[in-house]
Amino acid sequence: MPRQRKKKSKSKSEERSWRTVLQTQSRKVVTPAAKKRRLKRFTKAVASIFCSALALGIVAVVMYCLSVKPQIGWRPPSNLIRQILFQTDGTLKRHWLREVVDIPKNRRILDVDIQQIKQRLEQEGQVRSATVERLFPNILKVSVQENVPILKVVVLDENKRRRQLLVAKDGTVYAGQGYSQATLKQLPYLHGVRLKRAAAENSKAFAPVAGMEVVAELLEKARARLPEFYTTWRLVSCKDFDGRREFPGAVIEIHSLIAGKVLFFPSDFDEQLNRLQYVLEYTEQNRMQNIEYVDLSLNGQAALKYAKTAAVEHSR
Amino acid sequence: MDQSQIVGAIEMGTSKVVVLVGEMIKGQNLNIIGIGQSSSKGIKKGEIVDFKSASACTHAAIMAAEKNAGTQIEIVSLAQTGRHLKGFLNMGSVRVTDSENLVSQADIDRSISEAKSKQLPGNRLYIHHIQNSFFLDGHPVSDPFKMRGERLEVGYWHVHGEERNISDAIHVVNGFGLNVQDMILSSIASGCIVASETEKENGAIVIDIGSGVTDYVVYRGGYIVRTGVIPVGGDHLTNDLSLGLRIDCKHAEKLKHKFGKALLDHGEKSDKIWLIGDLTIGDRMIKRRALHQIINARVEELFSMIRQQVGELLNPKDLAGGAILTGGTSRLPEIDALAANVLGLETRLVENPSWVREDLRGPEYSTALGLLYYALTNPEKNKVSRKQRGIFKRVLSALRFR
């Protein structure tokens, strides 16, 4: 059986041992030798603490440098913008650019968000597309391609006042700036279309009008083929045309000063314009009455109505 | 992990303070790496009479030792001596409780507790409790555990001293910023280094004759059975010479060292010696025999006092190892012969072990060496001190700032 030593309680002899003498290292040094030793120990302690702190500091700095991933940052020299070049293929002026986009003069060229400027410009209805470029070291170039109006339309604004807007080839409805009165006077009115507000929240703009590409094609061909007759066109009605060419009964109605109403089928404009040209030439040659109504949408035929006389069917 | 400790052994004597610095490696090897000494002031017969002076000389010695060692002392072993030290034997006796009379650990513990239970007067403190042999039914045994017997006895030799003297010595060390890890009797420290295990087993008396006091320790059967302090030392011889020859102490000391001898030589009745010996005006001649007579009387008295104190223990049968003389005063020629005559024992002069460096082999360093040796061979105390070393000290040690 292994020996088990019991824990001994303190005997009277242990209570009266020399070990009970309280050993204190007095603050007050007794001798110069003790003072010198204390100073030496203090100096060593301070030095060791300093060295430890220094070593820890070095380790911390090294670890920090290792943890920070080096980034190769390259920036070309960035100067203040000296000039903003504005180019457009339309009628917009420089002051329009300043109103739409505010670029402070004392900005550095690299600090300008060109993508943001482009997006802001393209929000304007008159702008079809925009390009913003940095020409280093200090020139910002803004190039704009504008929409070309084909029609004009009158709307009532929120104060119930009439307001004239323009319609572009892609159906964009916009206010229009910089156009001359002569240009605006030449544009036919758009009729028969109910304008809708754009889908974006709180947008005051109108949604694009459907079918304007087709109307633009007609207007373009008419201007080219019958330029004098085109100048008498005053109104384009799309009440029977929703943009779908092949829809049964779809017609584009033109109101002109000399031919009354002219109805076009939304395709094959060349053939229809040929027939119209023939009708107009025939009428002029034979000094007939003014045309009140021409329907070119009939297949291969044209229905004609003169003023004060019955419609005469004419077959080619 | 640091496995070496720097141990300082401090002996505050009447003539000098000796500090030895040792490096204890893994508790198995000891290298003496430094020594410091200073002339003692404020210490008389091993007792501090002037605290400030004693502190100054002790601190100077410690500082010199640390500088010599190139490191700072971590733990201190302090030698204690002086007239105030007394010893007594106390026996603890218990009946074996086991029904089959087999001695249990509890019986041993009870007997030890009984032996240590003696109370001391209010102004005295225990320094040592030295276990002697166990006796089982009157027969000496080294380890009575599981032995059969009815009565178990153990003897303890207790050494105690005055609280004031002990605390003064401790506070001198504290004043330097060190704590005393262990306190050992000067005689025991000397005995553990100068007496071999065989001599201790056979029985021997080690007598350390210092400048102010003479310490002795008696071994029997490998145990320490008696210690004592006699307040007579080399200074008394000098004093006697000074008074007897009517010369100053400085010249008396010089004569003692140069011409002193313990035994009387019948052929030297008319021999004379010069007091100073360098043709100084005022120099005179002194009879050599007078010198020897004074010395012989005092030394004989010293050994007689030892014989009286040790008493019946001092017999050649029990102390076959004889008497071993050490201490600075043991350099006195023929002192061993005189001791043999007075004590009736084979006497030899000691030289410290050969593994000690040459400058420390003199008998005056026995106590300091013994302190270091004691610290090495008492591993329990060293383990405690190791645990107390904090992380900061270990770091400093690793950084070699300490």
C-alpha cells in the first residue's frame, strides 16, 4: 500500500520560525551600494520595457504592412478644366448645355463623371445621343446628335395652357429649342393620337408615339417626290393608324391645302405617291375643280372626290 | 525555459563579509561565478551591533560579488552565527497504533510533530529542526515505515536564536533589495562541505574557528546531533597578545600570523623576535615563547570549552571520524595537534574540495562554500523559489538583462 503523506497543519514550531520575520525591501535605501543597485535595476527594467515596446512596435508595423495589400495606383496628371467644347448636329446652343449640366470651372478633368453627364444629356428629348470625352490635359468635349422633328403637336399643360411640342422620327415628344419659326411653320400637326405620360415615376415627359417611323418615311418620300405639294400639308392624322402597317383598315390621313384629305396605306408609299402625282397632274392639266378627297389606300386604285362634283373612279 | 538560478551565499563575520555567487544549473551542478569581500564593520561575534555599518560593508561585498559574477543574485542563503544561538534535543515518542504493530506514516508524523512541539520564549525564533535517528523500541532505525514495533521515538536537534539578531541580519540583506531564501547555521554550512559522508556516518566534529566566534557541529550516524557556538575566536588571540605583550592590535595580529603557533616548544625559551622587524625606531624584541604561551593558553581554553559543551558525545568510539578544523584561525600552526591533545580525537586540518577554484580553497571560505553547497543539495526549497519566478523575470533573464 503506497505511503500517503497527510498535509501537515502548522505546528507551534513553524509559527516561531525565522521565516516568520517579515522581509521588506525598504523604499529608503540604506547604503550607497544599495542605491546604486536599485538605480541599475530600474535602468535595466526601463531599458527592457523600452526594447520590448520597440520590438512589439516593429512587429506590429511589419504585420500591418504585410496585411495591407499593395495597390498599384496610377493616375495621370489631372489638370483643371480649361475649356468645354460643345458640338451638335442640330439647333441646341451652348447655354442649353450649361442649363442642363452644371460643370464647375475649377474641377479637375479626372474628377468629372462623364458617364453621368452623358446620361443626363440623353434624358433630354431633343438629344438622340450624346458623347462626352476628355481631351487631355484640360478640355472636355461634349458632342450631341439631335432628334429631327417631323411633326408638331399641341397639348394642354398642368395649368391648362396650350403648349406646342415636337415629335421626332422615333416618336419622341419634346419641347424643342433653337428651331426657327420657318422650320416650325413647315411642320404638319399631328392629330388623332392620345399622348401618354412616360412610365418613369413622376415623369412629366410623354411616352414615344407609336408609328412615327412610318409617318416619317411617308413625309420624307413626299418631300422628295412632291416637294411643292408637301409644303401644303398641314395635318397628319393617325386616328386610324396605331403603328402597325398590316393592320386592316390602317390609314394615314394627310390634310393639305390643295388636295383636302389624302389617305395613305401605311406601306408602299412610292406607288401611292405615283398615283397621287398622276391625279394632281391630271387635275391641273384638265383644269378640274379642287380635290376634296383622295384615297390611295385602295389596292392598286385611287378613289377621288372633287369639290361640288361626285367622285369619279379612275382606273389605270 | 531557464533552468539555472543565481544563488548568493552571504557570511557576515567579525573580520570580514564574504559573498559567493554561484550558478545552479538544473539543480544538479553548481558553478562559482563570483566572489566579493569587504572588511567587516558593526559586527561583533557574529551579531550586528551597528546596523548602518554592517549594511554598508555587506552591501559593498554583495555589489563586488555581483560585479565579479557579471549578474545579479536571485536567491540568498545567509549564514547565521553568534552567542545568541542555542540548541536543544527534544524527543518525540508515540505508541504504534496499528493492531499488528506495523509503523504507519501517521505514527511517524505524530512522533515528528511531538518532537517539534516545544514552544520557545517570546523573543526567540527557530532556525533549524534537525532530525536525528528514529528509535523503534529503543533500536535506532533510519526509516521505521512498515516496521514492527510498539514504541516509536525520534529525536530533533532544535537550534534557535534571538529574534532581534536574526531579523537584523535579514534586514541588512533586505536593504540591498534581496530576500533571504534560506538561513543556515555557519557550523552546519561548514560541516556539509568539509566533512565527507563517511566521516559523518562514522561520527565527527567539525570546528570552524573564526575571528570572533567558534562554531562546531557534531555528526553521529550521519545525523547532526549537536551544534554550538563559543564566543572565542582569532580576535581574542590578537587581543590577548596585545594585552600580554603590551603592543597594539595591529602588531599583535602581525606577530600572530608571522610567528604564532598553538603548541609550546621547550627549546625556544631564549628565542626573541623583533616586534616590527624593519629597523623602525622604537622597535623592540619580544620573547617568542611569551607569544606562544599566550596563544597556547587561549587556544587550549577554546578547545576545553568545546569539550565541556559537547560532553559525553566527545569520545573516540562515537566520533571515529575525529575532529576537523576549519576557519581562518585554523591556519595557526600546530593547532590540530593541540586540538587532538585537548579533545582526545584524531584531528585534521581541512582544505576545501579540489573542485573549488584555488583562491577559494582556504579554510576561511568553508562557511560560504557550504552555504552554496547546501542550496544545491536542498532541492525542495529551490523548487519553491523556481515557481516564484514570474514571467517578467524569465523574459528578462532570456534577454540577458539579469
